[in-house]
Amino acid sequence: GAPPAANDPMWGYFTAIAGQDGEVDAEELQRCLTQAGFTGSYSPFNLETCRVMIAMLDRDYTGKMGFNEFKELFTALSGWKQNFMMFDQDRSGTVEPHEMSQAINAMGYRVSPQVLNAIIKRYNKGGRIFFDDYVACCVKLRALTDSFRRRDSMQQGSVNFQYDDFILCTMAI
Amino acid sequence: GAPPAANDPMWGYFTAIAGQDGEVDAEELQRCLTQAGFTGSYSPFNLETCRVMIAMLDRDYTGKMGFNEFKELFTALSGWKQNFMMFDQDRSGTVEPHEMSQAINAMGYRVSPQVLNAIIKRYNKGGRIFFDDYVACCVKLRALTDSFRRRDSMQQGSVNFQYDDFILCTMAI
């Protein structure tokens, strides 16, 4: 029979991108996001960002995305795009460091000025932050915060990590 | 007077790469490593890997490298290149997943099969690991392990992280 998702308007789009194996890998996601205009230019969407996005959603550790993860990602991406455009007030396609700090605060993350500074140093190109790097930052911050919170069951703001678990949480993203 | 490094044979090379500001940023490092043939092909050395390498050595959080960090990086890169070639037994310019696991063990990291599996999922392209991704993996594993060990002063294999410190250690790399 038809797969349960066959009535979903995004199903045809997904299967076209996913190809024969029925899952989306990082290269396929890169082509898809570049063609969908998510970079705001002709340059390809950052492949590393695609890998990090897949790693974030890849609960079965296959390195690929099924249909539900793909839809989840598109929803998150649309939210980040809106957020980014709200802070990119001069419509340059990039945000400035202080706008990036505001955006991170607006998303509800409570981090120190030192952390904001380190994040901006890491994700800027020539003093500005492009959308694909912005997304890489959002994805990573969300995944790290989720990992931390899952372990901080008493909500004390601190977690005791074993070495192996620390590497597992941090190496794949 | 001349800078203290002026007698060093690498000083001229460094200043040519660093340009006017006297420090090497990620784009300058990418050009340098691509021209030096570190990718083993004409494709550019992964820019994300360059950013991670600079973040690892960037003790003053400027996002750039001075001369001493640059030399330190070249030493580390030469070591990783030798290591990579040792495991790339068919001289394909890539290593296979099981060779990658052996290499990580040979570097002295003690991680579980689950972690090795997650690392390989993250850094492979089409089932093989290229040199620039291999370096990204080595750099990140080293930086995370160093951060962990600095906090694990009693060498108990576990560390209590505050949220802000956890994000600081993990977001920039």
C-alpha cells in the first residue's frame, strides 16, 4: 500500500530529494536548501551546517533523515529564517554581532557575555554572520542545550558528565 | 627592532599568509592549506575545519592566530597527516570507518563503540573519511578532551559542568 505520508503535500518533494534510499543525507539536504534559496545567494548552503542539522535530528544514528525529521527541520528553518530577517534590519542578508547576541537572547538562551563573544568569534565571516552560519549556531546551541537539560533532571543548572557521555554529546554536532 | 621570530625560517611564510594585520584568520588558513597541498586534491581545504583549528589555539579569543600558534598548528597537522597516511593503506586519500576507529584508539582516546560510531557517522562522506574531515575530528576530539581534563583535576573521569561553562567549551569548536 501507499506509505502513510503519501497524502502529505510535502511527500512528493521529499521523495524527489531523498532519491532511491528514501532518506536525505547531508549532500542531498545541501542541494535542496541551496535550490530553495535559503542562502539568499547563489553560493551553496554550508555543508557542515547540513551535517549538523542531520546529526541533531538523527535519533537512529544513520546519518540520514526520514520524512518526519525532514518536515521538522523545515519548520525549524522557517522559524530561524524569520528570526534572522527580523534582526537583519538593513536587509543585507547578514546580521551584525550585536544583533546576533540579541537573537540568541530572544530565543531564550541565558548565556554570559563571554559565551556570546566566543559564539560570535566562531560564526562570523569578516565581522558579519551569514544565514547558514546563523543556522549552524542555532542548531548547535539547541542540540547542546537539549542534551544538557535531559541530564539536568533536577533543573539545577549543572550536570555531572562522564568522559564518554561528554564526547558523545559534543562530537557529533 | 626586528620581531623575535625574524630569524625563524617560517617567519617569512607566516607574514606572507597573515597579511597586514599580522595574524592568520580562517580564510587565510584555508588558502594556505589548500596551496600547501594538504587536501591531496584541488578542492579547497574545509573552511569549517580551519575555523575549528583556530578556535582550538585561539587562547585570546580574537578568532585569529599569531606566529607561535601557527607553528604549533603546522606541527600538529604534520602529525595528523602521517597518522592518516599510515591508516590509508590503499593510498586512496581517504580512510575507511574501521581505520578511523583504529586511528582514534591509536591516538590514545578511550571511547566506547557507540561514540566511535557517532563520530564516523558525523565525519564520513559516502562511507569514507577525507583528510580535512579527519583533521576536523582530531582537532575537536583533542580540544574537547583537553577542556574535560582541565576540569577533571582529580582525574576521576567525570566533571560537573555549569550550563554556561558547558556551552563555552563546546560551542566554539
